[in-house]
Amino acid sequence: QVHRASPASHDRVPVPDGRYTVILRFEEPEAGAAGERIFDVSVNGKVALKHFDVFRAAGGKLKAVDRTVQAKVRDGVLLIDFKPVKGQAMVSGLSIAPASR
């Protein structure tokens, strides 16, 4: 599986203004127990996941878990920030699609 881990990161995705469904995809590649990697995720400056623990949410190591958030873009850029609380923040993938009306 592919993932990106870092002390802090952000993704700036250019998209037309509008509403979007963002699927954040995770799989814990290294931690052996809950609480070893905890981080926050913000979308356009609003906290979407607070103290997120992939191991705990997925039920173990090497298990996938997705979280879906809604976002509104007004300036042509969707900004997704990953801020570590303990260990490094990480993400395995992102899916971004216009929100269905």
C-alpha cells in the first residue's frame, strides 16, 4: 500500500468553486497499537478530524479506513491540512468529487 507520512503537510488542490465530497483514505502501515500516531485533519481551515488515530479507527495495522467530509470552495483551491499530535500525520489517498445536489 502507498501512504505519505510527514511531520505536517498540506495539499492544495485547484478546483472550480463549488461544493465537494472529499474522501480521506487511510491505512496504518507501522503503528503496533492505538495511540502511537494521532493527528488532526482540516479542510479549508475547518477541523474535519480531531485527534484521529488510524489504528483505532480501522481496528488494527494494515487495515483500511475512510472518512468522508464535505467542503465548500470559494477561491478555486481546496486546502487539506494534516497536523500531527503524536507521531507523524499520514494519508494513503484522497478522492475529491463534486458533491451531489
